[in-house]
Amino acid sequence: MADQLAQWVIEKQGGDKLLRNPSTDIPFKEDFIQELFFIAINIICQEHNIDISREARASNGRIEFKFSQGHNSRVHLEIKLSNNKNLNLGYQKQLPEYMVSEKISKGIYLVISFSLEEMQKVDELKKLCLDQKYRTLDIQVIEVDAQKKLPPSKLR
């Protein structure tokens, strides 16, 4: 739910502008975007009685977001920019290890792209397979297109 809402707001409601410095038009860093996501989604989670934990300890690190509605309904969410040098590693190793350590079977790997070239990296990522030991995990890769959008009046 949160991932699809973020995707809709960024791709269709002008939210891509919130991900860039208004003075320079340069995309913000990953940690800033993660914090922005947390602020925006926290209100929705409260309304739906969903607990959201930011930087929750998992395995030997910290997962960006853990959503839960009781012990049996939990999801891990990892947000990466598609230009992150560890993009593939995050999908193939990092998120699955966090999930295994917490006995969580559902995960979301939310990837934000700011250019066509970056979107091609995500296409390649989607072709990767998880290691055999992670095959029982349900990880959904969601790509968010944060490229600058032309207003409808300027589309040709």
C-alpha cells in the first residue's frame, strides 16, 4: 500500500519535485528521501493501525522500514536509489538477510530512478534471481520513475 502510494504521488502527482533540491534541481541523497518517505507514510500507517519502525535492528544491520500489524503480518521495506553502487547487492543479499533474521517472508525493494539510464539498471535488477536459500521469500521490486515530467500542456 505505502509503496504504491509513493509511486503514484511521485509519478502522477508531481511528487518527483520533492525529491530534488529546488535550487540546483539535483536529486537529494538516499537517506534524505528515506526520511521524507517516513514522514509522509507515518500518518497513513497510524490511520490504519500499522506500526512502522524506522531503522529497526535486523541481523547485523538496520532495515530501513519494518511494517507490522501483529506478529504474523510484517513486511520489510528497503528503499534504494537506482544509482546506488550496491543496488543489486541490496536486492540479492541485504534485504533477504534482514528478512531471514526476523523470520519475515514478505519484502518490498523500492527503487527510485531519476533518468532513463537508471531505469535500465532496474530492468536488469528485475532479471536477477535470489540465491537458493532465499527462494521462499516474497520480495516485490517496485520501481518509481522520478524523472522530471513535462506538464500535460507541453506533451507532444
